[in-house]
Amino acid sequence: MSNLTKWSPQVELRDRATRSGPALATNGAMCMAWRGLDQDNLWVSISKDNGKTWSPQHELKDRATRDAPAMATIHGRFIMAWRGLGQDNIWVSTSTDGLDWSPQHELKDRSTRNNPSLAAAGDLAVMAWRGRDQDNIWVSTSSDGINWSPQHELKDRSTRNGPAVTGTIRGPHGGRLYAMAWRGRDQDNLWVSTSTDGINWSPQKELHDRATKSAPGITHSDKLNVFYMAWQGLQQDNIWVAHSEDGLQWSPQVELKDRATQGGPIGLTPNDTLYMAWRGLQQNNIWVSTLLP
């Protein structure tokens, strides 16, 4: 397993900036999506060399958000979800190449006051989000990224930001496993839970030794069989990371003292190891780095 203290030098992508955290997903190529800086439209870019270089940024002029978008992949397609701009409903779209996206589809029965989160494991995608009129976490599943099951409220858990969710078909006991992480509601500690179907979740577990002031990011590397989590620190803005084999027992937190962010979520996606993208601290440009083998 890679040493979480060893990362490539952070690289500033000076041609792109955002008011929220960027989202990442991998489908052969890597795709990045983010909310614009001076307006709220969604922007996208792809990389075909594990994040070393990125295509020119591409504005999706017909869709906008007031929070960070979310991304995942299913059936060889990218899925994107985001909170609407003029209202709080969740919208979705899919793409085969990360640049050209299907018409946006509004999920009129569900809304949020933060960013949603997406995960996929095999042929089943999961969406998780914070409720609009209360703070409980809600979940739903889909086999295509456009048509979603009835929303299901997790009444025993709540958050002050959008939750983060990821999935794998290579769980520790074989088969599908999803992991969720979120910032607590009445305090700032991180909480975690797992699920095999995306709807029924294990009892929530508080990670008493780590806290954040924004939404965390989470992903799974099937190559390394490990979950990764990253988050903005509580008392300062540096990025912290940890890993887990089962989504519940997490390694000691590691502070990345050379990098900081104005707020989460931190974009994470597996490449040969782990790729990270985040909004800068003193300015709004997007920064990237890779975990060294």
C-alpha cells in the first residue's frame, strides 16, 4: 500500500477556477467537472494520461449549479449529478467521453442544500445527499444514472454538508461494498458507514480523532483494494488523508502540510494509485497531485 505522506508536487491548473470543490471520475480516461468561478455553469475536462495533462476546459452552457457537482462511472459511461441553480432539485446527465453530455434531467422528487455525491459498483450506482428542509442523509440507486429509485431517508444520521460516497465490487468479503463519509451535524467529527446495496447502511461510526469544516471526498482503488478519504482540516485549511480496507476502520490521519483548500469536497479518483484535485486556498484555481507508488 502506498505511503500517504508521499505525493507528487502539487500542480496549479491556472486556466481553470471554481467556487466549489471539483469532482473526478475515471472511465479509461479521467474526467474532471466543476462549477465556474464568475458564473455558475458546469465545466468539464478530460485527461488520457492519468492526470498529467488536461484537455482545454469545456463549458456546459445549458446547465448550472450553486454547489460542487458529483461524478461516477457505470456501464462505461460517466454520470454527473448536481444541485440546481434556481431551485434545489438534483439534476443528472451522462456522457461516454466526458465532454459531450446527454440532456440534463431533473429529479423533481428530491432536493438538497449542498452538493450530492455519486458512487458506482458494477452495475449499480448510488446517490447520497443532505436533505433540504432538514439535515438527514438521503440515498437512492440507479442502473443507468438517469432513472433513480425512490429516495430513502436515513433517519439516524445527519450532516452540515454534502456526504461523500464511493463503491467497489471487490469488497473484503467479495462482492459489492459502498462506503460513506460525512461531517457531523452538531459537531465536526467525521462519521462513516457501509452498505452492500446502497439503501441499507451499517450503524454510523464516529471517527473521534478527525474533524472537518466542509464536505469530505472518498474513493476506492480496485487495483490496491483500499478506500481513500480526504478532507479539509478543522482548525486550519490543510488537506488530510486516510485509508481503509473495509470503509469502517481507518488508518491514522495524515496531514499534507504543503497543500490547503478553501473548502471541500476534495476530488478523488484512482489511477495507478490515487489522484486528487482541490480548490486552492488563496485563490480559486484548481490544483492536482498524485499519490506516489
